[in-house]
Amino acid sequence: MITTKVAFIVYGVHKNGLTDTLGTPFIDGSIVLAAKNALRSRGLVLYEHETIVATKQEAIEAFNRVKHDDSIHAAVLFSGTWVWSANMLSAIRDFSMTGKAIVIWTHPGSQGWRPVGGLVLSAALKEIGIKHRFVYGDANHAKDVDRVVSYCIASAMKNRLNLKTVCAFGGRGMGQNCGAADPSQWTKQFGMDIDSRDTTQLIEMAKGIPAGKVEEYRLGLSRWFHEIPEDSDVTRRSIRLYLAMKELKNQLGFDYYTIQSFPGLGDDYAATCLMQSMMLEEGVGTSTLSDFNTLLCVILLTELSHERVYYGDLQHLDKETNEIKIIGDGTIPPSLAGELDHGKATFAEHGIPTEGAAGGLSVSLVAKSGAGVLARLGRTDGKFQMVLARCDVFEPSAQEIEQRRIECGIPFWPHAFLHVHCDMDRLIEDWNNEYACLGYGDYLFDILVDFCDQAGIEVLAH
């Protein structure tokens, strides 16, 4: 999961032990400490600015420090007491140009006049159009702290995409319109570059992988699979493709990739199922069919989740039970194997001549249970939208799983069964592709909403 570092800056005019008329210090150190500890307990790394900011010069010095520290992803401005917002505003505006998120956090309570300091600064930022989140909440209240944390993590995710490169191997797969990308839009909105290569380069590199490396990798697959795949031409080509992609990634220096898969590569050399599965297992953002919308979802979920990500066809929806089946064509990280598979995956051949006549190893399993999020990026009239729904992944019983897998006609492809917590009709109406991306972790929902807010993506949350 992505590590998020936050600048924690306390501000307020009445500092340095100054007391109110009853002799109580305006700034309560115990409240400040509790706020810091609450953020650390949620996994945030803090840079603690030592000076409580009150004057314009102090604000300039504080924000200049965090502005130039690339390891800092967001700033939490904690209101210790009231403040002259004019002393803070220009320095905050300058910091906001970095694109790092700003959170104003005010702890409730009459003593110390903290609400006044929070409200006046938030209003000042609104006056000049500086995007920020205002949180009025107690450090002991999980929902309040969550609003601070999710916004900061979303900022770290947004910053992480900046300057990254996506490599597209081959053209549009299977005639998909709803996964295409405009490179200029991606650069403008996410700061990412889209490069492209023909799959010929990948095939030629695959052919040149030494036989010894192929055999060494084949024997090591017992870590993830119940059995080692047979030593066949299909197996060797599948492994060569994976090893070649790893080598090409290092050689070309791209961060993520999408690949046409078929028509083309899957007919000319090998299906990409094993390569895609193991790249996902290694935490590399990738997608098939040159589907860039799936790719960005996979990148986000991979960086934000403790588990690996599964993408596949949103193959069946039961409106009566709110059940969804996701079935991918042979691609899934093997670590997602559940209890039915005793924690390991098995192999199958791709098996569909119309989608890869050359054949290739595919991965077969039933996804493990857990709370998660369904996500799907898309565009409506050229503008990005993200459809989100909370879900619970479950495994059918051992008695019914065989029948449940036969239902789709291709029982050996990987299956995920889930219940979604939403109005199914609305979800279907808003859904914008045949694919679904599944991330494990119920905390993902709020972070993705905040990411979209910061990245200029409309959210269709259910």
C-alpha cells in the first residue's frame, strides 16, 4: 500500500503559552498531540513543523519548507486557536500550486477558540478558490479522522501518478471504444505520458530468453500454484512472454502498461494470461485490450490496497440477490486464491481459438472472501467518470461451486462472486464497460472518492 507523508502545521495567534482570562493556555497541547497520534495510528507519516504559525513570515517559512520536500504529499493545518487569515493566505496559495492537498482540521470545543481559527481560514481559501478539505472533528472519532486520512492518501496517489509513463503494446483490442485514451487528456489531468510500442518487439525479445531462465521460472511456480505446468511449447512461450515483458519494462523505463493481447499477439505467439497474472501479482499496473480505463483503476487499487487486484468481465448480475460474478479470461493474481482452492491457483489453457489461437497458460481459481470495492473508470462525452460500489466477496459452498462455474460455459477461468451494497438498477445504468475492477479493503471507497475529487473525475457512487 502507498505510504503517505503529511506536513502537520499548527497555527494560531495566541501561542507560546499565552493564556485566556481564566489562566488556561489558548492552545491545548494534549489536543494537538492526540491529533498527531490519531493520524499516525492510521499509517500516515508526519513531518511536524516545530513553530506554531502566526505571522506572515512564519507562514512563508513553514510552507516553503514543505513545498520543496517531494516526500511530503499533503499538509494538515491544525487550528490551535484563532488566526489572522491574511498572514497565512499567500503562503498557502503558493503551496497549493504544487498540487498537494490541503486539510484544515479543527478539533471541537469552546475553549481555545479553535473553531474560529478554522472557519476563518477555510473561508479565506474559499474566497480565492483554493481547493481544500475542512474537517471539524474529534481525534477520538474514527469518521472524523477518516476524512483527514483519506484526503491525504488520495493526494499521495494523485502525486504518485505525476510524471509516470504508460506503455501501450499494440493497438485497440477487440474493437473496444470504451477503453481508448487521449494521451493529451491523460497528461493534462494526471500528469502521465502514454508511449506506444508494437508487440513485435516483445515477441522478438521473448524468443531470445535463454532456455535455462525459462526452466528456472517454471520450477519456481510451485510457490503460487498447486502444480508445476508441464514442460511444453505452450508453457515455454507463456513464460517467455512474461520474462520478456519484465526485461522490456526495465529497458524502456515505463511504469505501467496495457497490451492489445488479441487480435495479434494471442494468435501469433501466445495468450497473455500468465504474463498479466504474474505482473499483477508483482504489483505492476496493467490491463489487456489496450483498455486504459481498466488500467487506471488497476493502478489505483494496486497502490491503495493491501491485496492484489482482479479485473475481469462483469459477467453476470442478479438483481434479485444483488450478486455479481466477475470472470476474467484466464488472468488473475494467484495470491487471491481462496479456501476452495486451499490458497493456491491451478493452471488451464486459454482455450478460446477466437481470442488467441496460439494458446497459452491461464490461471484458474475462485477469489477469496473479503470486503471490497468495485470500481470502473470511464468517459461520458469525453469527460471522466468513476463508478464505485461497496461489495463483499464470498466463496460458494464446496457442494455448489462446480455448478456455479459451469454456468458461464467456461468453468476453468477465474471466478469472483460478490454481493454489492447498492441499487442494482442504478449501478447497471451507470456502468461504462463490460469490465469490473475488484479491490480488497472497505477503506478504498472513501479514498477513491477523494482521489476523484482532487483529480477532476465525476464520481457515481452507489
